[in-house]
Amino acid sequence: MGKVAVILKLMPESADIPVEDLKTAIKATVQGIDDVREEPIGFGLFALKVAAIIEDEEGATDALESKLAAVEGIASAEITDVNRMI
């Protein structure tokens, strides 16, 4: 099979959690993370936009979403975009 590019939006549990610590934990938890960017939400809270390249297999995106949601300090993970790589 091919590969897909997945964009996820991660919400931290609170604005008090250092964003750099979350970025480090995310990259250590999942292989294939290409980019992690901050997106300001308000009142000092940032969402993290994560881009990853994964295999195009059944359930792979759900597994990625679950792994990222399980990172300590992350309240929720939501897939916002999936594109097949050519």
C-alpha cells in the first residue's frame, strides 16, 4: 500500500503545560511525525497541529489518533485532514 499524510489537532489539558515539553513527548511517542506547530486558541492556550506520514492501512489513522491522545498532557486529539501521497 501507499502512504498518507495526516494532520491532527491536539488540545493540551491546560495552558500551564509547557508547549515545548508536549512537542518533545509527541515526537518521542510516534515515529513519522514531520511537523508540530502551535495554533493560538486564546487566553494563553495553544492547540498543536501535528503532521505525520503513515502507511495507508485500515485503522492506521485511528491508531495514530489514539497514540497521540494518550500522551501525558494532551486532553484530546482530532484528525482534521488525510491526504494520500502520490
